[in-house]
Amino acid sequence: MKTPIFAFFVFAVIVVSQTSRSANLFFPQEEAPAAVNMFYADLAPYGEWIELDPGVYAWHPSIVDLMWRPYTRGHWVWSEYGWFWISAEPFGWATYHYGRWYMDNSYGWIWIPDTIWGPAWVEWRCNDEYIGWAPLPPYARFHVTVGIRFTKRWNAPPAYWSFVSYNQFASDRPYHSYIPESNARRFISTTRRTGRYQIDQNRVVNQGVERSFIEHRTSNRIESASITETRDRGVERITRNGTQDRVEVYKPKPEEFTTVRAHIQARKATTKTSLDIDRIEQFRAAPRRGTQASQGASSLSRRGPGTTGREVQQPQRSGKELSPPNNASSRRLRQKPQFPAPRFDRMTPHRSGDSKDKDRPGRRRDRF
């Protein structure tokens, strides 16, 4: 009796093994994106990793209060990278210089990492008295030729915005003077978009509001801080070097993103996220090599408009100028960049003349 039972057991194991191997030809085996492998161990003590969708990971901070939002516990300094956010939080060296933030209906504030470093990833608004900033969502993609491009229509909700007066903006503790969230909607309606992102000598520069305008409004000179890299992992600190502030930051080397492999233990999402997964494909891990996916078998095949994530992984200026398309519409877009630099005079920080933001699905021409 034991022999037939054993033979049946061996046969069942072979069938299951062959079935699993065949299934892999149709359903891709997802692995964590390179940025998740890089930041997983460093951020795990301060929050929780969640797998929102196969291959899409997010991190949720757990040591913050209910009124917390990104880019509030810290301060701004001016540098060769433009406006640089120095965080007072232990996870800020990663979450404020890589990736995007999103306020999810089910999980609260979540951060989705990527591999492109920047001095801060925010959008700006201002008027003659106040200046505000809000974290960019995962729908905002950075490209070396056009700056920030949105993959869907987006207007940052009031809960995203931090507004302060110009006098408080340049202080080292602006969070003591933030305008209450209940007034954010009014400030959004009385301010205009400004600022832009660009590449300068292979560096991502966050222009924001011009330093000269803020100095004029406050009658105070804003000194420039120098940014230096350190190999001390997870470090972001500011020191005084004579009369100049020096900011030491840790930035993983590009090759580290491809070599680090972490044992990811992320909680599977049990509630559907309010984030439109199909519009953030650049944050999804690619299927492992050697696997094939049938059309419709995975949400990887449901790509929204926009470019793929690989096109923006190396933000370097090309040495050749591409010839513009022949149609007049494309020529106009090239002559007027999608994120033009704001024009300033001594009385107003925003663009002169009448400017209207027209949002269309899949393309947004913002002015920040």
C-alpha cells in the first residue's frame, strides 16, 4: 500500500512543478524596484513598506502625528542646486531627495521611491506676501528636456500645501509659522504657480522663487550654502565653514542601485489604493529576465500616456540637439518650454500678464 501512495505523491509533485514553471511563461515574476532595494533597510525602522500592486511598493512613515505632511520638519537653504530642503527627520535624506509623495485615502501619506536625486521635489506658489510649496505626486515625472511632466491631471489639494510669509521662509524653523490648513484653499486661490526644474552641469536645479526677490521682500541677504557629498550612509547635516554653511548629504552611487538586493518584507495591500497605478509605471519593477507576460495578464500592459521610467534614470544633458518635428504645434512647444522660468520684477514674484492653466488628461503645462 505504501508504494502506490508514494508514487502518487511523486507524480503530484512533478505535475505541480511543471504547472508552476509553465505559469511563469504567462505571469511575470515581479521583483522589487532598484530604489526599494536601496532604501528598504534604512527606512524600515521608521515606517512600514506596503506592496500596493505587484511590483509597486510604497513606504508609510509611522513616527509622525496626524497633522504631519512632507516637507514641513526642516528648512530651506539656497545652494548651487537651487532651493535645497534640509530635513530634521531621520528619513529625510532619502524621502525628500528621491521619489514622490501621495496622500492615499486608505494608507495616509505614502512615499514611492525612485533613483533620481534632487534638492527637493516640490511645486511652488507665491504672491507679494506669502510663499508656499507642496510635494510632487507620483504622477510628476522629471525629464532632462522638459522638466516636470504630469501623466494625468493634477491639482495639489490644500492638505499638500505649506504657506509662510517671506520673513519666515528664510528662517531655520519655518514650521512654527505655517498657515493653518483650513486657510490653505484661500491662499491657493490668491497665489500663482512659479519656479521650475532644470539641468545645469548634470545637476538637477530647483529654481523655486528667485532668491533675489525674497531678499528684496525681506531686506535680508540669503547666503548660499555649499553642498558636499559624504559616504556616511543616511547622513544629512549642516555645518559652519567659516562664514558659509556647508550641507553634507549622502547620495548612493548609481552603481549601488543595481547591486543592492534586500530581503523585502512588505505588507500586501488589503484595501485598494486611491493612487492611479497605471499612471505611475516608472515606479514599477520590471519583470525578471526570462519571463514572458501575455497581454492583459498583468497591469504592466495597461500603460498610461507618457514616457517609460528608463528614459529618465540618467538625467544627463545630451550633446546633440534633436531636430524639431515639422508640425507647427511641436515647434511652438519647443520654442516655449513646458516649464518656463518665471519672470520677476521688483514688485511681483509671479509671471506678468494673464496666464491660465489649462489641464488636459495626459499632458499638463504648469508654471512652477
